Amino acid sequence: MYKILKAEQLTANIFLMDVEAPRVARHCEPGQFVIVKMDEKGERIPLTICDYDREAGTITIVFQPVGASTTKMKELKAGDYFRDFTGPLGNASELVEEDIEELKKKKILFVGGGVGAAPVYPQVKWLHEHGVDADVIIGSKTKDMLILEKEMEAVSGNYYPCTDDGSYGHAGMVTTMVEELVEKGNKYDVCIAIGPMIMMKFVCLLTKKLGIPTVVSMNPIMVDGTGMCGACRLHVGDEIKFACVDGPEFDGHLVNFDEAMKRQQMYKTQEGRAMLKLQEGDTHHGGCGQCGGDE
């Protein structure tokens, strides 16, 4: 059992929890995720690690209710428990593997959208702790939907909030903010984009035109989190990858976003899952490829 130490509502539909999970906290790195279950019969829910405290043995998760399980999960309070809290899963951010002195020479840009600010934060925080400042653009529909602003401002080199309705910060999409920064003479060595699929697609279209290498996190398409359900199958260049076991980070200029978004819609129905399994054969699942995980 894993005790919830803090449960906080950040916006009308985004929630944060600190969970006591010492083993996960000891071993996790920015970019990885956990799978939580509320009870023995509960759905497995993959969630990106938003923050961690190795000394306190805690993991911070941020989630947005989109289905029955996450809607039920938002009702949990401090003092309640998760039945399972499995992790760390997935691969750490590529930045963690790079030489720190080389990172200090790079100009890094993060672009996040909505709840995507949560997985952006631990990477920016990790860089800051190692003496590397990055620029951060975070977008939302309105000011009230922005999260982790104080935390992001404390660890980023420059923080640029954007709102679709123009009520706060930069008025417009995150892509127009990227263009504005580049027009002002900023030359970025790499961009990391995390957020809704459609946002990442258009950020990648822009950065490809601007010649900025871009990494995306494909955590929005994960369901099972172990490669067995086939939900997060995607094409990265000419290769078939699974976001949960091969990622969640990939070269954004090679990801087939249109195919991934179409699959995401089909996977929501039983008929759609059956059709995908028929079309994709042995490549439908990661891992063994033969598990029949969605039968």
C-alpha cells in the first residue's frame, strides 16, 4: 500500500498528489513514469513522474480526469492509499545521459501544453540543479488552466506562459511564442515538446522548418504501460516503436503524428482494437507480440 501524503486540486480539472513510494523515489529519473492502481480490481493508470524527493521517499504525480478510474481517483484524499504504485518505468530523458559540461554549452527550449507542464518540470528542475538553465514555454487555453507556475519560474532560465484567449502572458499558441523567440535572435540547440498530440505535431512542423532538433514525449498514448496492449504503437521513421517500453521520448521529426492520433481514436472502441490487431498482426503488441493482451 502506498500512502497519499498530499492531495491538491491545481485547476478545475487538474489534480496533484504526493505519494509515499521510497523505492521509486530512490531510482527514478526525469522522463520516467509510474503505473498506479487504486484497488485490486482497479484500472492500471500510467502517469508521468512530476517530481520526486529521494530523501523523503515521495513521488509527485499530476493527472487530469478523463475516464472512470481517474474521475474516481480525484476523490482520494491525504491519508488514503493506492493499492499499487509501480515504477520507475520507461526510459529517462536523454538529457540525463549527456555530459553536464556539454549541456551547459547548449541553449535548450522546453514547450509544454496543459497538463504537459508536469513532465516538463522535473527535466527543467534537474537541469537547474546541475547548473543548466533552459527557456520554458507553457501554454493553456486560459490563465486559470496554467499549472506549476511558481515552480517553473524558480528553475527555468526564462519562463513564457501563453494563453489561447490572451488573458495572460503571450496571447496565442505556443508555436507563435517559439517563432517570436527565434525572430529575436535566440538560437536553440534542442527543443523538448510535451503536451497534447496536436500541439506536439505543430511544434515539430515548426521546429523542422527552423532547423531545431526536437524531442517529444509520447506518454499521452500510453494505456497499459508495459508494451502488451498495443495502444502506444507508433511509427518513428521506418521503425515500429512502443511509447511505454521504447520511450516515452522520441525524435519528434520522425514521429508519424497523424497515424498515432488516428490509432488513438480507433483504440477507444472494442471494434477499433480488433481491427488494429487484425491489420498489425505480430507487431500489434510490444514485448512478446503474441500475448493477446486485448482479447
